[in-house]
Amino acid sequence: MEPATATAPAEPKRSRRRPRWLAGLIPLLILAGAIGLFVALDAPGLDRVGVPVEELAVERSVLRPGEIELQLRNDGPDPVAVRQAIVNDGFADFSQSDDQIGRLGGDSVTVQYPWIEGQAYEVVLLTSTGVTIPHVIDAAAESPDADLGFYGLMALIGIYVGVIPVGIGMLWLPWMRTVDARWMRFLMAFTIGLLGFLGIDALLEGTVLAGSGPAVFGGAALVFLGAVGAYLALAGVDGWLKGRRHGGESGYRAAFLVALGIGLHNLGEGLAIGSAYAVGSLALGAALVVGFALHNTTEGLAIVAPAAREGKVSIGRLAGLGLLAGAPAVLGAWIGASAFHPSLAGLMFGIGAGAIAQVIVQITPSIRDREGGGPLLSPLVAGGLLSGLLVMYVTGLMVSV
């Protein structure tokens, strides 16, 4: 018998497996090929038949001496051609840059008409298929020119209605440090009531604004999309803050989230103010400034309430929180007065509502009586919630744009 000979170990075969990401990419490539083939064959069997569906939405009106400009958006599936313009039941000359407006496309129609300031006008556009697009101007007023002085005025309005009232409300911080735990829970519940009113108000205003714009961008659904997205984003921000070195400062972290939520709401508020000013329907008087001051001062209280039990808070931090909450009103006023869009405004209000909802979730545990083991809604806490809602409602009655 021959002795066994040692054999060298076999070399492992090199793996020739395809990259894992390729398996996920293959279905997308097949889908892209199928869509390309469908388009190359001119979508067989899906040709449009019948009368074209023409829909236009008026996004904004701009009035200059002797002319009315309507900024339009194609809200339907087919191109739209404007053929006539009618103002208060009389035909008027008009001009536009494009003969047709394609789907999702935008254009402006300039109607030559000697309008009179303060009077109401109904402008009706007639399309090539006989569809009428009405737009009502309640009180005609010349649209302001977007110059340096104009933006300075918008910044001043934003400071008056956003930054200053919030800063005044934050001056309650020293007093709040002297309040005992029982009344502190009342103030936190009061804060939740304030925020709850702001969130509901943002949803209602956003739904109205988005509904008045082109439905092709989503309409009211855009508001709720913004709310859900903001809620999830702010939850992520809160988780990130908890993981940082100062994550243990739960009071300051809650104050930051409150300021961020209020700031997003004030951004939408600034959009509404700026757009109203741009079309001449904003009566900026003492009553309006006082109304906003009362309404938004309570927002400052909502910011400092969570931080009242923390140690010494630096002036820089407090100033940062105040600017985070109030300064977006300036940015919103600039955007609203120069490039207002109903769908954008609706989205911003939705984002504000979602952010506020996340803030409410974060600070709600602070109203529970942990020492006594009582219910979440004690009589004092319920009174705080109702007081917050009532204060915001009453001060909101003084604010009208």
C-alpha cells in the first residue's frame, strides 16, 4: 500500500456575487424601459377624446394705473388659451406673453382698464372653448413697488407683530421662577392651550389659502402633508438634541422646540400679512399693531415657561429663542408681499401646525402631578388649558388683515 501523500488545501473561490444594490436597481430599470416604450409608441389606446378640459386659477392680481394684471396657473389637464377679457360686464383689451398655457404652466394676463381706487371689480377671462374664469377684486388699490423702502416697511411690520411682542412676553421669566410647582403646572397647561389654539388656527387658515390656489399642487392636502412632515422632522430634531452634550437640559430643549414651532407659525402669519399689504387690503393702524402685540405676547410666555425650572439661562440664549420665534414674521412678510402663492402659504401654515403638535406632545408630561400621582387632567390643569385657549381667542379677535 502506497503511503498517503499530503495535499495542499484548495484555494477558496473568489466570490462573484453581484453587488446588492444592483438587485434593487433592476426593477427600476425595467420600469423605466416600460415607460419609455409606452411613450415611444405614443401611448396607444389612451388618446384624449372630446372637448378639452380647460381650467385656470388666478394666483394673484397686481394693479397698476390703467391696468389689471392677473397671474394665472393652468389647473387642468389640457392647454388653455385666453381669448377675451371682461371687466364689470364690459369687454376690455388685454395682452399676454404666451398664446397658450400648458399644464402646470403659468402666465400673466394684463387687462387695460381705468380702474378707480376703492371700487370693486369682477374680471372674467373667456377661454377658447367658452369656459369663464372669474376673479373678484373687492377694493382696488395700486400694488406697491418692491423697492428698498418697501422691504424696509415689511421688515418693520414683521418686527412690530413678531419680534417685539414675543420679546415682551419672555420678560415673564423672572416671575415664573418664583411660582410653586402646582401653579407651574397651571402655566404649562396654559402654554399648551396657547399652542393648541395656534395649531388649529394654522390648519384652518392654511386649508382656506391652499383651497383658493391651484388644485393641481394638492390643495388642502398640501397643508396636511406639511403638518405631518414638520411633526416628523421636529421629532428628529428633538432626538438629536437629546443626544448632544446639553441634552439633559430638558427645560431649555423644550423651550427651543416651542420657539421653533411658534416661529414656523409666525412665518405663515407673515405671509398672510405681506400678501394682504401687497393687494392693498391691510389697514395698518394702531388697532392692528395693538392686537398683534397682545396676541403674540402670550407666545413669549409659552417659550419661557418650560425653561423656568432650569438654572440660569444666558441672555444670549433667551435672545436667540426670541428671534427664532419672532423673526420668521419678517421673512414671511417679505415673501408674502413680493412672491405670494396660495399653495406655498398653505404649506407653511401646515408646517407650523405640525411643529406645534410635536411641541405639545413634548411638553404635555410636564403637567402631570408626579408627586401626588394624580390624573393628567386635574382641575387646575384643565383650567390652564381652557384659559390658554380663551386668551388666544379673545386676543385673536383684535387681529384682522
